Amino acid sequence: MAHTILAATTASISELKRNPMTTVAAGAGLPVVILNRSEPTFYCVPAVQPTRRRWNGSRTSS
């Protein structure tokens, strides 16, 4: 069965079990699709994207 993969980075379930933090880091802040027997099982989405600045609650006037 054909599947549409909605992420640029893929990893196997074995890779995820072996080293989960490295697998998530491979996505560089973007989702990583986890494959089980060459079929997408789930997407691993980081909680915070390191490339985006977080709003600190203060506003600056221009």
C-alpha cells in the first residue's frame, strides 16, 4: 500500500528504540516519521522548535 510521507526525515522503530534523542535531533526541529516494516507508524514532533524565537511577554515600541 502506498503512503504519503509528510516529513523530510524518516527513521525506523529500531533506530528510535536504540537512541531516541538522536532520532529526534535528526529532524533538526521538524517532525520525523517513524517507520515500522517500511510503513509509517507515527510522527515524532519535537515540543519546541529551536530555530524559532519564543515570545518573552514584553513588547518593544518602535
